[in-house]
Amino acid sequence: CSVEETLNLGPVSGPNRQRDLCTFCTISLDQEEVFRTKVFDKSVSPFYGEDFYFEIPRPFQCLSFYVYAKAVFQRDLPVGKVSIRKDDLCKYSGKEHWLSLQPVDPNSEVQGKVHLEMRLNEVITENGSVTQHLLVRIIECQELPLISGQNCDPYATVSLVGPARSDQKKTKVKKKTSNPHFEETFFFEVNSETSHFFDVVQCLSFIDKMYCLVFIFHLYRVDLWNNENLAQDVFLGETRVPVKILQSDHVHKAWYLLQPKGNGSKSKSDDLGSLRLKLTYIEDTVLPSVCYTPLCNLLLKSPDVKPISASAAHILGDIYRERYEAVLPVVRLLLYHNRFVPFVSAVAALELDNTQEANTIFRGNSLATRCIDDMMKIVGKNYLAVTLKPVIDEICESNKTCEIDPIKLKEGDNVGVNKENLQGYVHKVFSSITQSSSSCPPLMCDVFRSLRQLACKRFPADPHVQYSAVSSFVFLRFFAVAVLSPHTFQLRSHHPEPEISRTLTLISKTIQTLGSWGSLSKKLVRLIPGVYSYREVQKRAQGKKRIGKRTFNKRWLRVTSRELSYHKHKGKEALCVINVKDIQAAEKLDESAFNRKNMFQVVHSEKPLYVQAGNCVEASEWLEVLGQVSRCNEGRLTTFHPSNYTSGAWQCCKNQSINAPGCKPCTTTMLANLQLDIDCDRETERIFSLLSSNDTKLQDMEDACASMAVYQGPQREQEEYSKFTIQEPKETFQTLKQLRNVMEELQRQHIIRNDTTAQYGSLTAAPHPGGEQQIHPDLPTS
């Protein structure tokens, strides 16, 4: 997601004056916030210009963007929102769009669906008369929203609505669940108003009687609510079903999408402004591993191809020069199979051959720099955390003024004091970097060692080039960028405030200047990464007793390469420390265990540690890093229990022995030099999708190779060949033909899979007559 800018933000209720509006934007999956932008100061048309790349770890219905006005002494005030349904994301993918902000109304914050059954019964009473009962069964709901980050306490009301009367009945409240099973049936006696019809026309057919019923009752409505013990209940959504739907079906059973109150009808609202977005949404259909073997092998052979420009991996980067993210799946694949260093060394050597001046080394946006950038972001997260996070936390929390630009100084600022503050911060950051050699990941050291050797070979007369080759990445593309945008590298949970952001900008610029000398890169040596992060979580109390209710408390969780600990306050003494070598598994926990979302467990030699992360993305990140630091442990489990042990049994498998082996296989681990959890099949599928979508460029490259091979050089205008790097046309042409062959086979496998195994229904079917949206009961979901 790229959140670019907003334009002409509309009025906001509250004390804020329009010209003083300080705004930020959040990104939510359904109603769960996962990211937010920095706060933009005093503008009705702020430019955010921020990119967010993330994988979606759970099903969702809507991707939403909320614009908020920052408030100091009260809750932040919503300005407006943009919500895009999952099924509509493909319409917006790959292009920029201006989208109008819509009002943020609690009655319109709706998601989920409800499963209903309706039928009409004729009941004979004791005196022999016939009574008409309309039966409505509330079966279940799915995907209801979170309320304040927690599962809701839902219940449903059923109303039979008509001009003559309106009856309402209510289900029981289901505690702490977004997928409640009600299984409650309600009967509405309808013959009291229609007796003059049914007494006279007992011989009428069922359909004729229904016409009489429709005359009295227009529809029945199901409303979902969250039960609030001490406050007004929260509306979760409604669905309206016309009674006439029974005219053609004696028993009607179907899923319905919940709708906003009043079926979404809105009066004309004020113009709230617009939000400019650029979205790229990729949804992969991953085939069995054997299908990807030919393409995977062709890509992994790339480091050995001479020249490197004729390799499959280089060709992909060549035809996707304008798309920075296109090389990421290739980088992941090469990292997993320990083939990254030889490949990036070869492409760096090719770039150096075309570099004429030593002072411009690795300064452009080339395939080599893109690959190394991606590699550092993947393997350098822990390195940044142990190196920069403590000092950045100090900068953000102490909030000393560091402004030295006379134009930007505020009244009362002392430029001398500000300069001292800035020098102190720069010294701390720079010292952390220069003393971090023991934390630098081995793979980064291998890459930098190769760059130094290649630079010395290319410019033997320049004694400093070996350092500038490394500092181009370490300082300019890694540390300086992380200081400037700590939230992007998970060093801070949110954007800093504007004044702190300005301080970080000044520090970053200073680090770039100092780092351009390049001499400090020689301090980098091969060792292991350290601290991952401090994050606030909900932790279950770890009492000694097995009896009694244990609560969840807010704690700060911290993991290093040696220990996992939790703290009552960040940076203070640990309440509990678990040695990483004692961790036996780190796995997801079923929502049903504690009726909480985003739960995971850390199984170790003592009692399991149960933790609730802030959101689904954070939970996935915690599991990733805990898996990384513990996957080489000798005591790792092969199975685990996805639920908890309570009432004398494991709730997942009902085994009564607390020491019983787990009932579910643990997440597979990779015991390799580079500890990364990468799905190679999914990355190869992405590469296939990228190549397939650019078949025209592949054909152009083939034509260029053929022409150059036949005529011993370019015969067309040079511009047609400048798009590609073709050193050896015959070798490049051969690789292109191999790529085309494996792509055709993969395409055939996709067609076979879709024809034989996939039936596609819809979770968002076209609106049913009357305005409601129905999910047809006979269509399978996909």
C-alpha cells in the first residue's frame, strides 16, 4: 500500500480549528489497525508519501484507510475513511486512485455474515383450528468485527416488520467470539391479522396464502449487537429479508452479508476530502512443489551462468527495472538456497564494469543495489534492533529540541543548546553503529567482503574505494534510512511526532555525511544477530496454582539471541526470563482457548507462556523471530497442542494427560546456515506471475537476441535494445527459450487444477431483490 496524500479535508467535530488540523492515516484489515502513518502538522491537504508492504496472515473482508485528526487531551477524531472490499482490490491494484472519504459512522462499521433459515408452518391447535407460524432460525455468524481489539459478545434480534405490527425476539448472548453459533429458532404467529384470509380461503395453495402474508408483513430483519454490560449496546450489522422470498421455496436457507443500519442508505454528507492511494494486491494460487521444480532450478542456476546477464534471475530484474519490488521473490529464493552471495557478486561485478568513477560506486538504482537493499531488510532486522533501537527509543522519549536551521527555530529556542543536543544524539548513534561489529549478520559480512574485493579489483589505484563500496549500503541505504524511518524497520510501533521526526532527519543526514567516508565498514565482522524488539503484549498470568481464574496483564515482551523475557515496564527489570535454548516450540494458539484473537504460545521446559499480540501482523512477526532464534534447539518438539489444558483435559484433543504428546504437527523448521522462514513455492509462483504478466517484454528481448545473433550486432534503432542488457545474445536467447518452456508447463498445470478441482462461488453475491446481499446456499466458497 502506498498512502500518498489527502486533499481538502472536510470539517471535524471538536475543538480543532480547520487550519490547525494535524492528521494521520491508519491502515486496517476489517476493523483491526495494522499500520499508521506519521502525523502531518497543520494542513488540510497533507502529503504522507509512505509505503507499506505486508503479508496478510488471516482472512479479511475489507482493507480500510482511516484519516484521523490528532487530539491532545481526548480520543483522536475521525475525519473520514476509504474501505475497499477484498473482491474489489483487483480493480485498484497497480494504479493510483483518488478516492473520496466517507463518514465514519458507528452504524456503518459493519462486517461479517449471518446464516439464516426461514419457512412457513401450518399448525393444528387442540380445538382443530389451523394456525400459521413463520419459523426463523438463526444458525450462526462468521467474521464479526473486533470491539476495542477484542472479540465481541454478540447477540441477534429478529423482527417481523409490517405496516400493521412489528414483533421482535432476541437470542442469547455468546461470549467473546467473532463466529458465534446461535442455533436458535423463533416462531411468529401470523394468523391473528390474517385470520379473515385463512378462515375463508383454506383451499388456497401455499403460494396464494403467501400473497396474503406479504400483504400484512413486508420483511423480517435480523440485527446483530455487541452486548455492553455498563453502556449502550454496539450495533454490528443487519440484514433484511423480504417475506416474499418464500413464494418459490417452502424452506429458505442462505448466508447473508451484514449491512449498515438502514441497508446503507445515507443522506448527502459534507465533502470530507479525498485520499490518494496506490495499491498492489497479489493473491497467489500455489501449486504442489513438484510443479515449480523446473523454474526454481533454472533460477538457482543463475549465479553459474556466464555472463550473468544471460541468467534467468538477471532477465527478470532487467525487464522489471521500473518495479522495485519485482526482485524480492528472487532474493528470497536465493537466500533460502544459499545462492545469494555468488549471484549478487556477479551482478555487482557487471555494474562495476560500467562504473567509470570510484566516487559514484553503487549510487544508482541498479539490480545489484536493489538485491542488496532487499537482503539487508530481510536479514538485518535484528541487527538494527540491537544497534539502533535503544538510542532511538531514548531520542523519542527524551524529546530534546535539536533544530539548528535559523528559519525553523521557534521563539525562545537556543541554537547553541540545540546544537549540543544534536551532537550528543549523533555521537550516540554513531558509536552504536561503530561498536556493532559483533552483531552484524554473517550473510551481510559475506556480501560486504565480496564488494570490497570487487571494488579493489576495479579501482586498484584508489585505497578508499573498498570502504566507500560498503558504506554506500551500510550507511546510506541501511542505518541512515532506519534512523529516518524507524517505524518501517519495526524499531518503533508508530511514526514519531513531527518534532522528533525532524530530529531524526537531522541525525540521518549527519550519519550519511559521516558514512560517506566509508572507513568504518572495515569494523564489520561475522557474528550473530541480537535483540529483536520490545513490544507491548497481553500475557496470561503464570501462577503456580492450576485452580482458579488467571487474568491477562499488559507486559513488555523482549527477545534476544539468548533469552526471552517479559517486563512490567519497558527497559526495567525482567519479571521472567526464559533461555532461548529451552524453547521447544513457538506456535499459534486457537482462538477458542481463551476467546481471544492473535494468541500464540511459547512452549519451554516450564509452563507454556501464552501471549496475545497487538494485531495479526505482530503475532506473525513474533512467531517468525521466535522460530528463528530457537529452530536449532535440540529439544524442539515435533507436535504441539493448539489449545490449552483446563478442566482435566486438553481442549483440542480431549486427552486427559497433561504430559500427552501434541495433537498437531509443529511448523516445519529449516536447519540451515541462514535461518529464514521462506515459502519457496509461493516465491516461485510470484516469479511465474511476474514473467507471465510481461510476456510482451520477454518476446521483445527474444527478438533483440535473435537479430543480434543473426546480424552480428544491432540492426534496429539503438533505443530498442537499450531496455535490455544483452552481452551474449545466443546464451540469453537460450535462457529465454527455457523460461518460456517452463512457464508454458506451469500455465498448463494451473489450467488443469482449475478445471478439475476448483469450483468458485461467491461470498459477495449480487444484491437480492429488496437491496440485501445474499450468499447462495448451493454455491461452495472459494
